[in-house]
Amino acid sequence: MRLAAVESPRQRLDVLNTLHYRPELFGRAFSAATDLALRGRSDWTPGERELFAAYVSALNQCLF
């Protein structure tokens, strides 16, 4: 069952809709964790980490 507030007939469910649906429950915490993973201290540059994320998304057949 899909929530009408998250998805309309012309709009597919995606990560941005999920983040904005209930930000206090999931969106803010997930965004903070993602920001730390991609921008926090590391031996890899933020660009390298973005490339890793894009590669994993492609392996998982993710569209974003």
C-alpha cells in the first residue's frame, strides 16, 4: 500500500519524497548521516566518496 501523501499517480516514490514525507522521523537523521559519510573526515576526498556512492547505486540499479 502506498501513501497518497508521498506519491501521486504522476509521481514515482523516490528518495526525496521519502525524506520530505516525515523529516522528523527519517529525513533529518538520514540526511545528517549521509552528510557525515560524504563530507566528514576521511582519507578520501568528497568527490571520491560521491563516485563510490554513484558506483554502488549503479550496481544496485538505482536511478539516482
